[in-house]
Amino acid sequence: MQGLHLTADLYGCGCEKDLLVVADRLAGLCRGLVEKSGLTIVDDKFFTFPEYQGEPGGVTGAVLLAESHLALHTWPERMGVTLDVYVCNFTTDNSMKAERLLDELIIAFAPGAQNTNRILRGSADPESKADELLLEWLNPYAAYGYRALKRLETTRTPYQTLEVFDTPQFGKLFRLDGCYMTSERDEFFYHEPIIHTAGMTHAGPRRALVIGGGDGGSSEELLKYPTMERVVMAELDPDVVRVAKQHLQAVHRGAFDDPRLEVRIGDGWKFVEQTQERFDIVVLDLTDPDTPAHALYTQEFFALVKRVMNEGAYLTLHIGAPVFKPEVVARHVTSLRAVFRTVRPMGVYIPLYGTYWGLACATDGTDPLSVPAAEVDARIEARGIGELNFYNGDTHHGVFALPNYYRRIVGA
């Protein structure tokens, strides 16, 4: 049954000790706070344990609620309390009432330290798993998430676990191995800067290679260029392309139907190693740098990519989150600088990723920062590139304007 389960472990409580050893006192507090929170009492039971080695025993208590329960146990010898509140949200969302009750109890016990957890139980619709909370860990200490209206697909491919959800915030949302990849409503925060910072600096890109990018978003941006004759997408997992065609039309906008796009299913490293083609733009549109794609973020692979780039061509890629994984970002920029004359790290806030995200543009050609904002806007107009939600002359320069902490990470 769908509901919210809150737990708290309280240490070094500063309340009067009677609250931890006198059952009637504790019961009165709990009943009063339950009523204050708007929850409904059905019954309650509180039991005081006998003294032990001259010390008073603790109290175990439970308040039965129409919405579910409050349960707690006191540890007077440690001035500690463990408690949990569970409410069912089947017909009415009682989450705020449960949160209010937990907060009031914590205030009453006045702990010196505490540990709280929030667990979503069940679903409004067990079949569709509506209201599922989708969490992604940015590092071992930080996570964020979104609610899903419905789980549309879960597939375990030979390479990864693939998930598609319908969400109230971003529409259809695509995840690989528990990491957010793209969504219908915010994809432009990622795809426009990773493509157009290079594309608009180039005099007229004709051929492009996307390694990964099976959702089609990067290819769609590349195909906006009137000079573009051919885009090759080297995607490892055919199921990513299948899912994109089925669910993510608002991301690729029909790019898979454009005859200029060729999809090559297979290993990106092998494609680069074996191809005789040369490209004006190469995009590494991969899973995160600390996933199985890590080999494609190495100096060795960057050098291999440079071999298939035309004179004055650009490599663009994402390099991780400067806030949460600065060492990863620093390592990739160092590897890029060992191969390319000019490496420009970028910073973009990407809503779906929940953080400020690092990208990079690398080249032996024209420095992207050398193109004035007015010239970028003029090129956008001259090339007839419409439907841009993020990118313009100002944001072209803005993504390269790094805060000081990011500059220190990349040695800029």
C-alpha cells in the first residue's frame, strides 16, 4: 500500500528525563502531537520497562492511527529515542501530517544529534508503479530524485539496465544503470551547448560523428546545420535506439528519419579505430565518465579520435560534475590538454542532472572564445537554425565563463 514511512534515531536528548521514563508523560506528549498534526488516534499502548542495575527502564509505546501508526522506544541510559511514523496515502495524501508529527517529536526530545530517513512505501498503482521516487547518487554523500507518474519500460540489455518513465516535471525521462540521461522537457540544456559551441565556431561543418548518443538529441542538433551532409551515430546498445524511437520523439524530433543520419551499432572505440572517414565535429555523448564507458574518456582514446578529425575540427564531450566529482573533471581536462592545443571547459546547469555540469570543447583550430557574441547570433540567423531554447551569442560565451572553484579544478 502506498505510504510514507519516517524513522528517526535521536541521541543525547536534552528533554527532561521524565519524558523518557514515565509512560503516562510520554503517552500524553504523543497523543497531543498526533492531534496537533491532524492525524487520527484509534488507540494507544505504552509500557515502562523495570529498573536495571539501579537505573530506570525505558518506555516502549505505540499510537494506532486511522492512517497507520506512531511507534517509539526510549533509552534513558543513553538519553536516546528511536521512533517511526508511518501513514498510508491510499485515499488522501497524509505525508505533510506525518512530516509535521516527526518534526514536533524531534523538537520535544531536543536531541544533540539525530539520524532521520524517509521511505516511500508501495505505489498508488502497483502495476504502473505510479509515484515512484527515482533517486540518483551524485557521489557517496549526495543524491537527488524525481517522482514518476508511470514506469513505461524496464529492460536489462547485454550492456546496461535501461528505464523509461513518464514524470510530471520533465515528461518522458530516460535512465541507464540508475543514471539520468535525458528527458523531453530539459534535453536542450545539454544538447544545445555540447553541439553548437563547436558548430557555430566552425565555418561550415559537413560531417559529424556522435559516439553514443542513442537518444538522437545530439544528432538532431547537428542536422540543423544546412551544410551538414552526413552524421554517423556509433551507438553500442541497439535497445537505446529502439527506446528513443518508441518513447523519445520529443528529444530526437525525427532525426532517425533523416537520410543524412547513419546509425552504426557497435563499439565506439572500434569504429574510430577502423574508419577511414574524417569529421568536422566529433561528439562523445556517452554515459558518465565513471561508468563502463570510462575507456572512452582516456588520453589514448582522445588521440585516436584526433586521427579521424579534419583540420580545424572539434571534439565535444561532457566531463562530469565539478561540485561532486572534481577529481574526475580534472583528470579528463588534463587528458584532453595532452592531445589538443586548445581545451575549453564549460559549465552548464542541467536540471535533470540536478547540478552544475562540466562539458568541454577541444580543438587545434579556432578557439571558440574568439568568436564574438554578435557574430554567433549572426551565424545562427544566416544558417537558419531555429528552435533553440538555450543557445545564443551570450550563452556561447557564458558557458565558458567558469567560477573560480571550477577554474582551480581544471587549472585555468
